[in-house]
Amino acid sequence: MRVYYRREEVPRGIARAVTIGTFDGVHLGHRELLRHLCNRASALGIRSCVLTFEPHPQLVLGKRPLPGVLTPLPEKLQYLRRAGVEEVFVVHFSEEFSRLSPQEFAQEYLQSTLQPQLIVVGYDHMFGHERRGNAALLRQMGFAVEELPPVLLEGEPVSSSRIRRLLQEGNVAAARRLLGYPYTVCGIVVRGDGRGHRLGFPTANLQPSHQEKLLPAYGIYVASTTLQGIPRFGLLSYGVRPTFGAGTPQLELYLLDFDGSLYNERLCVSFWERVRAEEHFPTVEHLIAQMRRDEAFCRVWLAQHKAEVESLTSALVGDAEQGTQS
């Protein structure tokens, strides 16, 4: 997959099928659009190309608060590659860029740069200053445009904003259904205070690689990762550890049946199921008893979902790992 970051880098004179969007999450709705794009490009004998934006427009404009992004650019590129896209044009989104009229954007970035033979967009796609551009305008300007209907799940369109809301509620299982894969966070294992080891549940403290990445609600989750290509499973705690006095939010991974050091390892950890919300316990003994119940729940849940967890952990966490290093 070729990736371009400036207009001058984009080869001219190449026939393309192009789609446009932020594609945060590369969820089921995005993947259906990408599938259609790649199929149409193949049928026409032209290249499939995604024009996307970095950073996320809402982070720049601030008109609607954004709690965080689902897929920072390195991860997004890996998911686009997995979808079969041949080219990605990453446009730097700035306040100056946001002031381009729809006609200016279409002329400069589409007609003059990508020269699309076909444009594929979603049912609600809008672009340009104050989002005044749409598929009808593109057709008026002479582009061939295909619009796709929304992908519905449980009667509602799949969308990035819907997934963010679910993650903020801690509903990682529902978010997984909309994404088509488990929500995953990558980072480096850093040294903690060793409290988990003293409690009998040694944990790896994960420092996320991308600060803009959205993290789910505080709580305890069934989780998976890979070590040297082998799927491993356990519990992931995210929160401020109120039993010991609220502090800075931390991601702590406890791997089942694992004895070893993970310091300085790069891990990508997937959230599968919320076990419970974060709680304050009156004593350490109460906390340890609850952690044992959490582990028991985790083992039962994993036994019931073993095939799905193992297959997606191997495939998608591997993609995310590559993305953090690209």
C-alpha cells in the first residue's frame, strides 16, 4: 500500500477509484465502503485510493468535543492495508485547510491531484468549509459518484461516534460488534510500584503509545495480547485504584498463568468484555477476594469464547503492533 502525505507525492495520470473520510475506527460501516471501493476499482482496472485526514478534524476545530480517537494514524493505516486499499493520501487537517470551500477542495485535492475516475462515498458524506459539499455537488462538478447506504446494527447506523459512546460507558462488547474486531490499545510496559505482585496478581503497567487514543471507562476487562506471536489472556484494569487513594489513571495487565518480566515490551492489548466497574474496597483483603472472583469469571468467559478470541487476537493485534511501529 502506497501512502502519500503531500500533493506533490501523488503520481499523476493514474486512474483511481477514491473515497474520502476520517475513517476513525475503520468499523463495519467503513469496511463495507472500502470493500465496495476495492471491488469497483478491480472491476474497472484502476487503483483504489482513500483520502483521509490527520489529525482528526474535531481535534482541530473543537466544535464538538472529542473524547479521543479510535485509531491513531499508524493503526488506521494498518486496518486500511488489511482492507485491501492500494493507496492512501493523508491530508494534513488544519484551520486553514478547513476554510477551503467544497469547490476548492474538490478542484485542488480531487480533480488536480487524485484525478478520480470514480468517487465512492457514504450516505451522509459532507466536506469543505462548514460541510457544505456533498455527493450532489460532486456530480454537478462532473465527477462520477456512487453513494452507499448506511450499515445498520440493531436498527442504528454504525458510526465512530456511537462506538466512542459505548467505550465511554465501558461496553466494549457492543463496541466490538460495531468495529468488527476487539478494541485494542498498544503501548510500552513501564515499571510500576509492584503493588500487584504483592497482592498475588502481578501486573504489567502499559503506557499507551498514542496519547490521543480513547480509553474505555474505568473498570476491569477480559483482555488478550500476544507474546512472541502467541496469544495470551488475562484481565486488564483501567482506573485510578481508589482503594489505595485515587491517583493517575493506569492501565494494568494481569496475564493468566504467566511468570516472567514484561518491562520494556511493546504490547497491544484487546478489550473483550467488561467484568465490572472500578470499585473502592474497605480493606485490601476485600480487594483480593474480588480479584479472585474476577479471575474466575475471566477463565469461564474465555473458555466459552476461546476460538473467536484466539483467532482475532492473532490477526488483529498483530496488525496493530505493526501500526505502532510504522
